[in-house]
Amino acid sequence: MFIISNGAFKSGSTWLYLILNELLRMKNITFNKDTIEEWKMKSNPSFLFSDETVSAALNEYAKKNEFYLSKVHLLEENSYQIIKGNDKHVRILFINRDIGDAIVSHYYHLKTETGISFSFTFYYWLIGRFKAFEIESFNNNQKEYFPNALNIKFENLKTDFHNQVTKIAEYLDLSVTQEEIGLIKKRTNINNLRRKAKKGKIAQYSSDKSKAIKHFRKGKTGEAEKILSKKEREDLELIKEGRVTSFFKLYYNLFFKIRRNFYKM
């Protein structure tokens, strides 16, 4: 079985991946025995594949009688079509988060990665609103191609962890006790993850340990309400409704989709 933790940027896909990781280990299930190194992205060595390599990875792994676990951000419709064609061998899990909170998290992520100080307003109008459009596109792909896949909400993991992990286990045809869920919660809480990041034990984050720790910032909900201005919130609602201009889409295609081939942010 190929298990995919697939989330939009800054929406909790690493947290979901680490929960899945702990769940498989707790059930004594061996996974990722013989991954192929060249399919891993140098900037994100924990990724088994990206949009560019999804077909090759699935052909290699999905039909084996073994377990593989990957955390990815798949954006292209073609990737979803390929996975859908292999859905007998794949369990894909989605996680989403309030878009406003996700872009606030992305704002701090960029400040950490670049070491440059800039205002949220500057970030929002230059980058954030287009990142929001990208996240909404990601969510739309899930609804179109995998409407029946398990879709976990970041906010529900925060407030109803035990029931959400029970759903995850059932989706993978596994059983899990409340005691086991409590242990998974302890091992994946933000303080433990910070300690692991400080020791360089979480490969999804920067090899620079000081940066990696900062990526586990607060993990709170509702920050967008405090940070976004009224004008920014109104603009975000238009984006969520798909009411964007042709120039907006052109800018996104030029500076996000094409740019991604050279630099990821």
C-alpha cells in the first residue's frame, strides 16, 4: 500500500505525515524499505516523489506488497489523474486549513527562510494572495478527483485529535486504541516536534536546525483574523470564490507556476 499525506502548503501535511509515521510504527508495520534516492528532491529529501515523478514512483512502489509513506504537495491535475488510475494500491489522505491562517503561516515561513524582515501587507499583495489562490486550486483538485478520500481539517486535529486519528486508522484498515492515540498525540505535539527538529530528526524541515525549530512556530488557529486587514480579508474572500482577473491569473502563472521550476517558496 502506498500512503500519501497530501496537503496544501502550510496546512499541516507534515503533522499528518508524522502522525501516520507514528501509527505505522506503533502497529509494527515496516515501511519505506527500499526507496529510490534519485526520486527524492534535494531540497526536501523526505519526499518520495513530486508532480514530475509521480508516475514513475507509483509504477515502482504502488503495486508491491509493501508499505510506503510519502508527504507531498501535489498541484498538477495530471498527478491526480495518475493516482486515481492506481487507486487500488494507493490511500491518499488530505489535510486542509483555513486559508487565511495558512498564508499567515507561509508569511512567517518566508521570513524564516530568507532572513529578511518585511510587513505582512507587503507580503500579502506581492505573494500571499497568489499563494491563497494556489491553495484554493489544491483544494478544488481534491474535490474533483478524490471527493471520497479522507480529508482531515487542521482545526479538527487541534480540538478533536482522538477522533481524527481513529478516522485515519480506519481509513487505512487499522485498529488503534485510545491509549495508543494518546501516545501518538504526545509524540507529535509541537514541543516534542521542536525538540526533534533541534536534533535534526525531522527531514521535512531545513537542515539548518535553527531554522527548522522556527518552522514549528505556534500551530494556532484564528491568527488570520488578527493579522489580515479588512481589505485583505475581502480580497481573500473573492479569491476563495474564484473571482479573480485575467491579469491575476497571468501573474500567478508567470511568477508561481513557472518560477517553481527554478525556486520553491
